Amino acid sequence: MKNLIIKASVRTESPLSIAMPIAEGGIANRYKNFPLMTRGVDADGNKQQTAYLPSTTMRGFLRRAIVTDAMRVAADAGKHYTLQRAYADLIGQDSASEEKQDVDLLKLKTTREENPVIDLFGCGMSVKSRLLVSHFVPANNILPEAFSGVRKDLDDTDGVLDLISESDRESFLGRTEANSSRAQAASVVKDLQRKIKASAKKGEPTADLDEALLKAEQLVEKYEASMGAMQNSTRTLVGYYALPAGIDLIGRMVIENVRDRDLPMIELALNALSLRPLLGAQTARGCGEISGTFDVLSDGHLIKKIAIGGWESAKMVDFLNAGHREKAA
């Protein structure tokens, strides 16, 4: 059986913000754990790093798009997915497969035949994926950039306080005053902590500083308590890292032992990504929009070209049909 190769190019139409989970016992990188990889070394042997789009981000989107579409069809027909099937199809989780036991080859073959998603994406420890997805990397090494913004408070909009009740207005003004005092006390806490650490290194007594720190911490707690449930509604700075816009990221997908039903599923998922071309985080703040092209090759020959993006249906050119006519998904 042959493999299908999909050569992909994804372009960041806006900044792309991603934060990977921190490994147990590890620490975040200096870009708030934006995915980085080492790619080559310089003349002195120093590692050269670049940001990239992880394969899990693309692969996860494809799988979710395919499965949620099937789940909606099933729900409309009154045949809702069970919780177990939702976990297996959507996430690929099968706890039973993690138990040490002999593989039932006949059952495995039946599972693959009856479930196209699990057959393609795999599930648990028993069903191996036939879809291989690479990381998507830029032609030249590039690092994430810092972005920041401000989440504003009520009084930043003229006239809003005049439109709420007097009691709520008094609560807000009291909270604002308490928050200002809390911030000042928190600054004192940090300063005292720094002084205590410096004194301890020098072997100097810290009793007076320890007493002052305790009082400052109590003040912080007092002001936080007076803010009540509105502690998180004050004006705050928002900061994150993102890959710049206008960067082409190159990758590929390989479908091993391709079956007739495989490519239509990938086309469905890419069409979903084209209709809502967003990946990663901070999408409400202008990040995550992408576009891309996906060239499908069989035996080294281009058989289909898929273009996505623009919040519209994917454009497909099928080179196996006469006339090479373009069609929408």
C-alpha cells in the first residue's frame, strides 16, 4: 500500500501566540513557554533556536474538526456519542489499552474498519496512527516577540460610573482606593523581602526587617479582603509572546497505507480551518489568524492543491479530473 504526502505551507496572517505546558519539574522558557527548538549551531558551536508551530497544534485541530462534525451529525440523528467514544475519538484516550495484555489482532482490525477516525489518528496504546504530522518551521530562525496590552477598568470609560447604582458606585470607588493601597503595600513587601535576603547573605540580623515584613503582608491581606469578590476586575496589564505576522511555516503530513476515506476527512478538517482560520491563543486580541496551502502528492505526482484562509471555504484544485477545475470544499 502506498503513502500520501501532503506538503504544507502555513502563513501567519497575524501574530501567532502559543504557550506549551511546562514539563513536570521543569521551568518555562523566557518566552512564557512559546515553543522553541534548537536548529543548528553557529561557528562557535552555540545552539541556534527558532520558534515553530507544534505538530500537536495542527494535528489536534484536524482531529477535533473531523470528530465534532461526526458528533453533530450523530446528535442530529438522535444517536449521541457515549462518553467513552467521545474520549476515544476526540482525544485518542483508551485506558484499557494501557493495561498489559495480549493484542487481539482480529479485534484491532475490526476497530480500524468500523472507526475511520481511530484508524487514521490512532487511539491509546493499541491502535497506531497512520497520520504523521511534522512541526511547522520557518525558513530562517526567528524568535517570538513580546506583545502587551491593558485590560481597562470601569472608570476608564467616561460616564459609566454615572450609569450604575449609587451603592455599586460607592463599592467600586472603595475597591479602587483599597487596590491602590494594596499595590503600595505589596511593593513594600517585595522591597523588604529583597532586603532580608541581602542581609541574610551578609550574616546580618533580620529581626526588625522580619517584623516589618509581617506587618506589610498583613496590610496586603487587609486591603485584599476589603476588595471582596472584585479583586480581579481592576485594570491589569496583559502580556504574551507571539510569532510575528507574515512568516511562512513549512511542514508536511504523511498518510501511511492510505485508504480512500482518509483524504476526504483531511479535506473536511482543512475546510473547517479555512472557515475559521485561527490557531493558538489570544485570538480575541488579534492573534492566531493563518492561511496556507497543502499540496497532496501520490507517487511523487501532485494530485490536489488545497488553499485555506480568509474565513471562507477552502479552495481545491483536483488534478486527477479533466480540466483541472477549481472547486470549493
